[in-house]
Amino acid sequence: MSDVPTMPSAADRNGPLEGIRTLAARLASGEMTSRELVEAALARTAATQATLNAFRWVRAEAALTEAEAADVALAARRGRPGRDGRGGWWSTPGWRPLLGVPIAIKDDTDLTGTPTAFGAMGEFPPAVRDSEMVRRLKAAGAIIIGKTNTPEFGQWPFTEGQAFGVTRNPWDLDYSPGGSSGGAAAAVAAGLVPAAIGSDGAGSVRIPAAWTHLVGIKPQRGRISSAPVREQFNGLTVYGPLTRTVADGALLLDVLSGSLPIDRARPPAPAEPFLTAAGHPPPRLRIGLSLHHPYSGMPVALDPAVRAAVERMAEILARCGHDIVPVEPPYGLLGTIFLPRSMDGIRDWAGRVPDPTLLDPRTMANARTGRMLRPFLPLTRAAEPLARLNIGRVFRRVDVILAPTTATPPPRVGELNRESNWATDQAIVAACPYTWPWNVLGWPAVNVPAGRTAAGLPVGAQLMGPANSETLLISLAAQVEDSERWHLHQPGERSAHAI
């Protein structure tokens, strides 16, 4: 089963491997129609569903209707400029930068007319209103073709479950794309859609991005509204884009950014649009290389191939003119802040399902743990500012931290999916110990493709910054992309940077 699914080539006129900016420009010029583009995305999805299994719900009829409406709007605006001379589409009233472009979202987000099962089994009613994130996507003109698979309540860095089966990695179908935004990452990496939105509560955007050769942006907490709820998973989880290029991710972040009064966290606006940041290099930076994992209480070993990939990334950054120094953030016992909040989030979601008896036994055990730890939530909130202060001292020495995104290359399907909670936790901590601290702190991080193993499996590195540093991280990631050109590579080829 190791062969990748058959995908149209990059020369396909409907552009499965083209990004959202390129496709939006082709739609605006009249070179193609949204109906053609959406039909092609739906056809690719249908052709790979039996093997890749990226989607839980596909809204073919609604997406085609919306595409036809987009074509009418595109025809009406054709010939009008996309820029007003003062900075681009974001300062052009009424401009819809994603008009007619197909996209996917994760099955944890309310989309009118579609169930929100979050990976669980059962008969879920269709959502009656859009989440704020979906509303912003639609306002920008995007066509949401469906909702992608995720493990139950996003608990694990693999995308497998009784409700939907197994989602596989387009680089090798014997392997996992990671999780919990594994369906979203698989859909983008395989060329089913040009971009997707995932969510990241412990690395759930960055991990699958690393294992599928994508850019995955975890923004500052509150950058993208969590409405209609005040926050997700007690502030651990944020939405984030999965794309092939940094600029595409930056564009999506521009489209989605903005807080509402209901949001608990409301960060200040960035100094410049994120897409602008992707268009220029950063100043010379002092970058801290961190290879040690935060304390987890379980055995962890950094795979030599991942270490080599991250060290190669450090060399690339040095060639770009940056200073690389060893550094280790003082994480301490940060997990004592993380665990009660994550387990309480599972408790909360377990109370939303139509039939709790259908939940995975591991989920039920975690929900019970969440109920037990719930009294400690106020203490975790009180401890968070001190943790940010202590760990944030590292940014007196460096501007950005470079670290592994995962400790291992992609695992085989089923490798992390153990029978008991204890066995599963041991497996997932050994594979993915690096990302969760930034969810506790609420700070931004970006996964970038760091190369591929000798077997052709992708691995990633994460660029991590202090509060509200998305523009700096995006600018730095784009500078690396200019050197690496990772978006030109696709599943089915051998690695140009085998490690």
C-alpha cells in the first residue's frame, strides 16, 4: 500500500498544486471559472477518498452552487483593480481576495448545514450557524468543499478513529499524516485543495504540517476569533492555516484575523499585514537552536534524521545572514498547567455528543480525568503569566527559537494508536514532545518543511517567537522558502534534501 494516490500533475489546468493566491489571480483574470476549479477539487476528493480518506463531510452540491455565484461575482468585478495604491486588497473596501477558491476546514468547526462531530461517532445534527472563522472565510469568497477528518476531539497526533477509519499520508499511504488536523494536511499535501484551516491545541497544525511537507502557522492566541465560544480548550487551541507556501498562509491569516468582544484573548493588530511580512526579509536575527524537549515524564529520543534536518535548517538560516546560538527555554513543570486544561476540554466535548456510549474508551477516561482536575483550572490560569515571564526571558538572548516540530519522522499507520491510554500517551509523547508548550503560553509558531528522510518521508522544524511575533516569524519563514523552494516538491518524488 506504499504507493501514493494518483494525482493530477502540476500542469493540470485546474491547478491542484497551485496556491490560493495563484488560483485567485487566475479566477480574477477569467482564465478559469470557480465552477471548474471546485468540480476538479471535488473530483480529486472523490477519487482519493477510499485511499487517502481526508474528508469526513463533503458538501458537493452546496459548493457547486456557491461556485456558480462566485463566477457571477467574478464576472461583475472583472477589470476592476485588486489594489488601490495604498497597500493592497486589505485596504480595498468590499474586495474578496479568495473569491471562488476552494478550501477545506476541520471537523471541529461549525459550518451551517453540516454536522460538527469532531471525529466522534453518532448522529450529529447539522450546525445552524457558522463559526466566526467560517464567516470570515465566506466573506473573503472562499468555497468550503467539506470538513476534514480528525481524531476524536483532536486528542492525538494521528488521524484514526472508529467513526471514519484511517486517514493516510499522501507521501506514503502506509504512514500517518499526523494529527489532529491530519485530514486537512493530507488534503492540501495531496492537492485536493490548495489550502485548509486546522486547529492547534498541542501542535495539531504544526505536527501534520511537518509530516506532510507543508507550512503550518499557529498564530497568537486570540488572533483568530474562537466565536461563538470565548476560547477553545481553555485557551490552548487556536485555528491556523495549512498551505504549501508561507505567503498563502499569511494571506489566510490576514483574512481570518480579528477578535470579537466574546474572545477572552484579544491581541493587538500586527504592525503590517501578514502578507506584506511574507514579501520582505527580516532584519538580521539572533536565532536560538533548541534540541532538548520539555519535561514530559516519559522517555523521548530525538531521531537522528530529524536532528539532521533541524541542524540543516540552522545552516540555511546562517547562510541567510542570521546568528545561530544554542539555547534551551526553561520550561520547568509547564505540563502541570497544560494537563488540567486539555483534559477539561475533552470533558466539555464529551458532554456535547448525542451518544456518549459511542466514544472511545480512552476519551471517556480522559473526560473523567478532566472532571477530577477541573477544580485546578483557576490555578493553571494564575500560573500562566509567571510561566510566560520565566520562559520569555530566553527572548532577551535571542529573537526566535528554532526547534524540531516532532521527535520522529511520520509513524506508520496504527503505530501510535495503542489500546490503552497509558500506552497511547507513551507513544505520542515519544513522537511529539516539542510543540505543546507554545499552546500553554499562547505564543505563535510556524512549522516549515525541513527536508525528507532517505525513505522520502517529510519532517519539519518550527520557528517559535514571543507574544505577537507572527510578522517576524512569517518574514523569516518566507526567507527560508526563497532558498528551499519546498512548494515545488510533491508526493511521489524522491527527496532533494534526503537526511
